Amino acid sequence: MIKYDYLIVGAGLFGAVFAHEATKKGKKCLVIDKRDHIAGNIYTEKVEGINVHKYGAHIFHTSNKTVWDYINQFADFNNYINSPVAIYKDELYNLPFNMNTFSKLWNIKTPKEAKDIIEKQRKEAAITEPKNLEEQALSLVGRDVYEKLIKGYTEKQWGRACTDLPSFIIKRLPLRFTYDNNYFNDRYQGIPIGGYTQIVEKLLEGSEVLLSTDFFEFKEGHPDIAERIVFTGMIDEYFEFKLGNLEYRTVRFENEILDEENFQGNAVVNYTEREVPYTRIIEHKHFEFAKDENGNSIPKTVISREYSTEWKPGIEPYYPVNNDRNSDLYNKYKELADKEENVIFGGRLGHYKYYDMDKVIEAALECVSSELK
């Protein structure tokens, strides 16, 4: 017996935005998630008075005013500016690659000096048609930036040598010849005060939500519960992997509560040396300038070390491995998806695409607008 207009699989940002907009249009939505909490990978939980990004750092940034105004309906945002630093051996550099970076690398002061050094190193590399990621990086930024700030970090992130990675992964590398440490160029940027979970809670108001619920088991027992399905899980899993598995990278976190007020002085510190096993350390309190209820600094801090690993069934897939083999396989699954009646595929897993949060919201709004026009 049909009870709902939409069964939405996944209580992350895509599913929650779809549910919110559909509910506003008078549609009845049931949202299910296999996890025991809502909000997917943007879930935040309070630990020692600090909002911890449980599945890695999420910094909201966009140049789309419509999306910025939309998300600000559900939370107040602070003025956090993402300014990560990178550590290579005993050296510390600012990111993105800017004049602070170049000044530290080469003991120079002016943009012209930096440009001259980079151009000299590019010419020395003499690469006109890059065949892999290493050659692509050398042809764009020269050897010093590549060796110290790109090579080790990238190899840890992908679990492969840069010479074995396709060149298209880094079509460009932003070089900024100003002393500006703002990582993003987007006009709007910040962290929701109080964390991301509250946003999804508000988006899901008016929808029924079932957690710790596996879609495939649920569907067997309730085959006709909804007119339409919005599926934000893995597209290959939906089709029982019958064409083969799409590949993903995943991230493992080691969280630690420290009895000190300030561990590293910054929210994001990348470790670019291959020999350091983790890619970065996140210190969560710096995202929201955390204070206790009396406005005093919290005497403890929470850090997360991030380890990039190969994905295996049973663990959370994070980002797709966008090589030729996976692109071809996804296109074959998409052909099947396009023929699937009454099922909408969305989100990073449904589209096999790495999405920033603003792009997820944009895609969900476009999808629900097209669906309910």
C-alpha cells in the first residue's frame, strides 16, 4: 500500500534538501538512512563542548548567492576563513601556494622573483605533453613546489605513486602571487555556529525519518511504500554490482582529546611528507573559535588525524577514483539508471562525483524543481 510520495534513501544533504522542498510542496516523504544519525558526512557532534566534524572537515564556501541565502535560513554562519598550513619535514608553509609559500621556499619578496623561479623550473622540466600526474605538476609549478607540497600528500591521498596517476587529476594548480592565505576564492565562506547537524534537522522537519535502516532490506518488506524513490547511495550497489565495482578512496580518522587549550594553532594542518602516515590533522575548536557557556576558552581540544585508504565493502566510501576505467563503468551504470522507472539518483554516491556542499545543494534544488515543476 502506497503511503508516501517519496522514499528518500540517505539523510545527507542531497536527500534532506529534496525532502524539505518536496514537503513544502505538500508531498509526503519518508527518509531512511543506514547510519544511526542524520546529516551523512556533514554530521557534527559535541565533544568536550567542541563541535567535532565526525567525517572530516567541512567548510562551507560558495559564490552562488542563491545557495548561500538558502543555507543561511537554517543556521547562522561565522566568519571562518580557511587558511591551512602544510608541514614538510621541519618546514612550515602557507596554503594555497602564494607569496608566503614562495617567500619561505626561496627567501624572496616579490611576485616577479617567484614567477621567474617557477618559470625557470618549468623550462628545466621540459615537459610539453604530460603523461602522468607527476609530469603534469612539474609542467605547472616546477620541482620545488611539487617535491615539498604535492608529491607526498597526493601519493598518500590516492595510495599510488604520482607517476601511476593520470595527469587530468590536476588540470591546474592555483598559484597566487599575493600574500593572501584564504584558500577559497568564493565570496561566501564560513562554518555554521553550532555545527551542521542542526541544519539537516531543520531540513527534515515534516518528513518521517527512520535511522539504522538498510534500504535493500527495507524495500523487500515494503516494496510499494512510495510512488517514487530518491536514491543517494552507491549507484553500483543499487544494481547489485552486476557490471562490477566502482572504486573509491575512503578516510579513516583517529580522534584524540588532549588536555591542552591549543594543539596546533590552526584548524587544518597538512602533512605533505610521504613518510608521515596521515594526510592532515584537524583541530576542531578553531572552526568555531570554541568557548564555554561563560565565554571562556575551553581548556581541552579535540584533534583528528586523517588516513586515506582504499575502500572496501562495509566501510564508508568518500570520493571516487576518477580514472578512465571508472568513468566508463559509471556511464554504463548511468544508462541503467536512466531506464529505471520511478527512481531518481542523486548525491556524490548516486552520481559517482565529488561534490562540495554548495554544489550538492544546487544539484538537489535543481532536481526537486525539475521533479515538481
